[in-house]
Amino acid sequence: MHDGAATPPAAPASPAATPERGLPLILPLAAVRAGDVQVAGGKGANLGELIGAGFPVPPGFVVTTAAYRGHAAAAGLDPNRAAVDPDGARALLGSAPLEPAAAHAIAAALADLGPEGTPVAVRSSATAEDLPGAAFAGQQDTYLDVSGAGPVIDAVRRCWASLWTDRAVDYRRRQGIPPDEVAIAVVVQEMVPAEAAGVLFTANPLTGRRAELVVDAAPGLGEAVVSGAVTPEHLVLGRDGAVRSRTPQHDGAPRVLGDTPAAQLAALAVRAEHHFSMLAGEERPQDIEWALSDGRISLVQARPMTALPLEPPELGLVQRTVGPFFLEMFTVRPYPLDVTGWLGPGVVRMLDIMAGSVGVRFPPLAELVRERDGVPLQLVPPRPRPSLLTIGAPLSIARRVRSFATRRWSEDPLFAEFEDAVAALDAEDIAALSWPELVRRIDRCNDAMVPLGKVRARYLPASFVPFVPLRLMLAVLRLGRLASPLVAGGRTRTRDGNDALEVLAAVVGADPPLARAACQHDAAGFLDAVTTRPEFGAFAARLGVFLAEYGHRESVSIVMATAPTWRDDPTPVAALLKSLAATPAAARRNPSAAALAELLAHPLLRSPGAAAAARRIVEACRRGLAFREDTHFHITRIMPPLRATFLELGGRLVAAGALTSPEDVFHLRLEELRALADPAVMDDGAAARVRDLADRRARLRHEYAGVPMLDPALFVRRRGGRDIGDALLTGTPASGGIAEGPVRVVLGPEGFASLRAGDVLVCPNTNPSWTPLFARAAAVVVDTGGLGSHAAIVAREYGVPAVMATGSGTTLLTDGQRVRVDGRRGRVDPAGPAQPLLPG
């Protein structure tokens, strides 16, 4: 059976310390309760709690942590040294003889359990396992079907030693559990002669649906299921025990778990979940191990499910439509301070201004982001609600189209107001601000967004309206396929930044010492060489000019103000320069110019007047697209001063002993920062409460690190009835054309330097900082996003085939695998090997 763990408990005494006086070496399982984790470990405490609540649990006893600590102290184990040398720790614990008192106590408890030779299970039960937060599944050892005092004592000692397996030490390190804050008990239970056994989850672990109980079952002992040694029978049950679906072990395999025991198991599992939830005062779905013998179910383990997604939201048509665009912004989980200090008062406030301009109410932040203990766990795509004012929206839009032309948006006094506010924030000495002034600076950063939100509300209608005559014109001319490439050729600030990067990359490629440094070092090493070596001073100055102009670009997402921008950490820029310099740009494809030439060549547009009208429509659409892209560019100028404010707040809390690092402030909410006294006068109690809060949220965030904010599968385009043949992947067609090449999976900016010209870029999502890679990629395949996502727009601008919303491209495709990307049909197929160039 697998062993687990979770939120680190309060620190016990060091295993090397003198064992606690008065604590028993052995306790009957029936005497243990959920609060006895420090004595019985997580597994023992949960089993004892089940027995006390009347559940069918095999009888047994616990060799307590006091026995382990006594053994470890006698062996001279130092936990901090053991974490560095786990092999030595295991050898030390395994070779030291058991103290006579402990050996006698185990033998006596074994005799009380049953006649000599009664088979038992000997199972590790660490103090940091089977609790909310992390499972520790399989990190410590279990021994089944053990008989006799000598073998049981030996198994106990091996369980103790397994506290220091390499996997357990590494797991605790990643969970942030100090070596001296863990001990281990051992559960000894009567073996159940199982006809079948397995695991049950009281909620679907993949989707989070609470109405589904998910069961894996196999003949014999459940260890085979837990270890993955067999393919189990898979069942989905309703909470009433009814079998909703069953997948056999293999074709023709007999049923493992019949309807009657399945219903019995479901009833016990629902009861256990209810019991532990009542005990905790909050919902606690359970991961339960069970065994079937003589028609009766026994429970042999129960622990809280970890990293369980929230119940998936029921999405309406509008939410399904806009969902991919929002999902693209939330592929990384924001911090509590992102949500309360930027997303709500900044981004959502701007969206509310824009929606309100047409009489629509944008949903409040609480409806967009579902949280637990202040940590954002789930995104719910917005469902804007019309109001009575929406009736007047057409007149309002018409008035704004007449009054606010996108060609003049940057001359608007509101934009000048925004520019002045940003300049004031950039010039401010934040170290000189008092604590209240520093907290209010967060509000000032968000207030600076308001004029830009009003600019967007004024000019957005004029940016969209020209697309109506464009679509009509192309429909009449039967050239609808030209719509995307026609409008993708406008000049934008993002494109200016990409061109500036190409210029810098050309300098690197033309300068042999710089080119060698780029080739010899990784991105961080190249950046260090550029900024420290005197001979690269001129290039460093040019890089500084670039960062001053474009360094505010977001590196992760516009909703993540806590993430470093290019200016904060130029390593992604260095990675881009390495990639661009290694493969000089070929003549850039210009699908927009080609599309415009094809449009104007149509017989109905050959007259000067008709051609001029067509050009005006296309140019108006391009200006509209550029307006939306450029205002996004300017929105991100708020992020560096805002992040600097966060870090200054965090630094002052570090100085007060309330946080370990300045970045830990990201785990706090804005209203919590407002409520804090100046750290300069903070007492130890207040500092400890802040530290504990940040630590608790950090653990919860870590627990959910692998769980998406919203399941991308909800938006993966299904092709009902279409023959996909031997396609490796299908998704949303986003940019036409066909290209072949080797796959290059790039998960984030740290992988930018790995892309080479002709590679197929496969990534989870993109933002504007990725766009220089599109000049080198043969094609683009993205896990999320839709036709209007950043990656799709840029791919069309560069004439690169693109497939969006594949859902799993980054996991199914591997580096070097040759694929054929059909951007028009939304397919990724296997491709043959690269053909060598023929001589001559």
C-alpha cells in the first residue's frame, strides 16, 4: 500500500534528541485519534480515527514515534546529516540493534493481536504524511504478509530506515519540510485475506467532479494497484453506489468488483469523507484503500486527496467562446497579491470600464477567480451581463466611431494623463516612502490604468467597425480566406520591439567575440558576460537602451504583476538574442503584402477609386488591430513600478522577521498588507502570524502546481465525424499553410535559446515576449488559445502555419520528432525524415 504526506505539522523533537519521557512505545490502533499525528504518524492517526467512528478497519497497533526516536538517538542519527547522506542514515538505522524495551513491547502487542504466526501488514506512518497538502505516496516502505515477532521487528526497523530513502528525502525537500521536523511511526495490522482490493477517490481526481467516485480494483492485494504493477478494473460510481461506467482489466476479463460490494464500498467512502470533513470543518474528499474479503469491505487507509481540482464550472455559450482567451492569460497560477493588488483593481477594473461603455456589467473578481485560503485555484470565464443601458449601446458606439478615430488615439489628453502618471511612478524613490505611503502606491499604480481604460473604451468601436465592410467586401469577392493576412500587416510597438531585437542579434552575429560568448554560454552566462566584460561595453549600452524602451514587457502573463519583466530580469532577452544570432533571419515572409496584392488584382477593384476604397478599409482594420496591441503594450508599463512596490513591501517585512524573502509577500493579499502595522514597529507575535500565513499559502500553491486554473480540455475543438486518420494532434486552425520540421518544445522563456530556424515551435501558450521566435519557427503548435489569441495573430502576421488549442502538444510531442503542421486543417501529422540537399 502506498504511503503519503501533506502539510508539515508543528516540529517534533529532533530524532537525535532524548526520547520523550512518558510517551508509550506501543499504542492500540483503537486508542489513536486524528489529533495524534505526532505520536502515530498520519496513517496511524487516520486509521485510529476510522476505528473510533465505527468503520470496518483491521485491528492492529502502532509502534509510536517515541520508539523511532529512541532507536535513532541510540544509533547517533543526526537528521541534517541524514538528509545529505541518506544511504548512511539507512545503514545506521538498519544496523543498530533494537532496544530491548521496544522489542519486548512489539512482541507483546503482536501476541495480543492473534495467535503466533498471524500474518500482518507492517506499514510506515510518518508524521508528515496522509495529511492535507501532499500525499507522500510510496515515499516510505510497507511490508505485507509478515509472520512472527522476529520478522515483524525487522520490518519495523526497515520502515524506520525508509524515512531516509532518497525519494523520501527529495520529496520532503521539495515540500519544504526541514529534516529535523519529521519522525516515523509504524502501523502493524492484521492482514485481510483479500479476494480483491484497490483504491477509491471520493471525487474524480482528474476533473474534480464531486458527484463521481472513482475506483481502481484488482484481484488479490491492493498493493498491486497502488504500485502500478497491474492494470486495474476501473469504475466510476455515483455517490449512491450505482455503477456509471466500468472498464475491465482487459478484453474478456471477469468482473473484479460486483455491484453489491461496489455499493457497500461507496457507502463507506461517502461516510468516511463526511466524517473527516466534519472533523476538519471544511470539505475533505478522501483517497481510500480498501480490501474485499468474504463479501465484506474493510478500509485499510484513508487520507485527504491532494491537488484536487475544484468542481468544474458549468459554462454557457459566451463563456465557452471567451474562455480560450482568458485561459491563455491564466496558464500560470497568479499569487494572492496578483489577484488583489493588480488583477482586480487594475485589469478587471479596466475591463469593467470598457464593458460599461456599452451598458454591460463585467462580473466581479469573486466570480472570475475561485480561491481557497486566499490562493487562487480556479478561473471561471466571465459572463458579462447586459443592462438597460445596453439598449443605447448602438448610438453610443456610433457616436464614438465618429468622434474617436484610431489614427489619433495617442493624441488624446487621457493618454497624456496616463503617460504623466507612469513617469511619476518611475521617478519616485520608493525607499523614502513610509509604510502607509508604500501601500497606497499600489492604488496609485492601479489608478494610473484608469485613463488608459477610458482611452480603450473611446476608441475600441472605431477599431472593430472597419472589419464589417472588410468582411462584406471579401464575401462579395469570394476572398474570405484573405481576411487574416490582410489585417496582420499593421505596424505595432510589439513589432518595433521585435525589429529592435533583430538588430541587436545582427550585432551579436557580426562581432566574433560576442558571437563566441553567445555560443559558449547559456542565456544567464551570456548576459553576465555582456554586462561585466569591458570589451562588450558598447553592446551592453545598446542593450540598456533596448530595455529602457521595451523592458516593461511581461514575461509570463498580463495578470502576473509579480513576475519579473524583461527589465527586472533580462535573461529571456539574452536567450532570444542567442537564438536569433545563431540563425540569421531569412527574408521575412510578408503574407500581408501578398494578400493585399491579390485583393487589388481582383477585376472589381482595378479602378483607382475602388482600389483606394479597398486600401482604406484594410488600413482602418490594421490601425484597429494596432490600437489594441499598442494599448496592451502600454498597459504593461504599470507592471515594473507595481512589482517594485511589492518587493519593497516584502523587503521591509523580511527586515522585521515576518518573511523569509521579499518575494514571499506575493502570498499575501492587499487587504492584509493594508491592515499590517509598519514593520519597523511590528512585534514578534505579529511577525510570526504573517510568516505562518505566507508559509501556509506557499504550501497550498505548491500542492496545486500541476493543476491548471481551468481544464484546457473544456475548450479543445472536437471534430465530430471528421476523419483525423493518423494525426498526432488536432486543434483549432489558426494560420494557414503547411510546414514540416523537427519539434522543439519550449515551455517558457528559459527555453528560448533552444529554438533554431526551421524548428516547429511547440509551447503551452505565448505572450508578446515570444514573438521574435516566430521569425525562425517553421510552424507553431500551442496547447491553448484560439483564433484571436496572441500566438494566432502573430503566426498570421509572419505567415507561419499554426494550430491552437491542441490541449496536449507539449506532452505528446518530443524534441527532434519530425512533424507536418497543416495550419488550415488544424492537424499535426508525422513527417518523414529530413531529405539531404542534393549536390549542385
